[in-house]
Amino acid sequence: MERKETTESIKSILEMERKETTESIKSTKMERKETTESMIMAELKAMPKIIPGFDIMQELLNYAKETIDPTHIDEDDNDDTDWAEVIKETTFTCWTRYLLNRKMTKTQAFVNLTLDETIECFLDFRNDRVSWDPDFSKCDIVKDYVAENLHDENRIPLDHIAAIKANLPEIVKWFFALGEMDMRMTVEKDPEKNVYYYCVVSWDTQNNQRNMKHKIRKYGKIEQHGDQCSIITVEKSGRWMPDWAVARVVRKNAKNMIMRKVANYQKKK
């Protein structure tokens, strides 16, 4: 009887040890699995995120920085000149320069808005824009790469594609074949200064590249100046246009458009 009880006791002990060993092995495997999954997730987070078409926008932003504030001018090259001032007012300035056989126009307007408000006023094309901006009858976001957490918002606070429809005279729409189109707007913060660079282009969303059918491109810089912000915009102008003609057109159209847009934006707040 004692021998049987001893045998049963040994069997029980061995069975308990076997179960404990099995559970320990299972636990070790589970820990290894969790560690492996954690390592994989960490590696995935560390990998650079692929943002469709952002390489194009980054190239355009880099070009914008050098064009707005050129670091090198070839004084012997008539197609590479520094900015020449053609309008100088208290809140509005205009310059022209030649670059790569093109005549460029740069405007700077001072507005009574904060940095965030200036970005929203001129570059944010989310759906509520049509409620205050009469220049557009449609502004629908197609893709928002910041909202999808694909950007570091401290560096790229805005990068989205919007389907827009501008309110233009019918003759202008017909002549330039301008109907509804996608536009991409990207803003990049300077890492060392409280300055933002931006680029707005017509966009081919299907192929993630610029829409060269329309070739719309604007770029510039937004900067804080005390209680005001300045917004700089650079565009191509006709090479044949003398500076006095550029000044007249810009003063009449660009300046008035900027002031009107700010006024409409401040009304909706």
C-alpha cells in the first residue's frame, strides 16, 4: 500500500513538474513572440514613411527657398539677376528678377493675422472654405497626409490635396480650360526660424505628380513681424512685360485680392 502511494506521489510530482515545464516553455515562447512583434513594430515606426508625391513637393519647396532668397547671383548673367524693387508701400512690396530665361514677380503683403491664421487664410482648402471665400465654389479634401499621421507636424504642418472649383469668368475658364481640378498645398517650417515656406501646384492625384496640363504653381514664405505676418508669393510673369506694367497689374490685382481675402477671412471668425 505504501509502495502504491509512493508511486502515485512520484507520478503526481512528475506530472506537476511536467505541466510547470510545459507552461514555462509556453510562457517563454509567448514572451519571445511579444518581443519579436515589439521589435518589428519599432523597426516599422523607424522606417521612413512613403508619402506619395512628396519628393516632388520637397524639391519644389527647396527651389522656392533659393528663388525667394537667392544665395548666389551671377552678375554677368542677364538671366540670373537679383530682385529689383518695383513697388514699395507700407504694407505691400513687389520685386522682379530674371531666372533661367524667365521673368519672376515676388510680392510681400503685411496682414493683421497670426502665423496659423495666415496659413489657414491662404493655404488651407478644407471644406468650410467656400463659406467665406467667394473665389471658390468647391473645396473638398481628397487626401490629407498630415491627418493620416504621415508627417512630423513640427516640420510639415500642412500637406493636402483638394478638389477645387474656382469662381472665374466663363471666358477665362474656356480659354485656359480651367474647370474642377486637384491642387496640392504643402507647408514646411524652417527648423531654425519661425518661418514657413509653401508651395501650391495643380496636381495629378491618380499618378501622384504635377498636373502639367495646367502647370499652376505658386510658392512663397510666411513670416511673423511683431503683431503682423507677411506673406510672400512668387510667380512667373511675362518676360515681355516692362516693370512699370508689372507694377500696375500687381498693385491692381494681387494687392486687392490679398486684402479682400483677409477681410473675408476675418469676417468668418
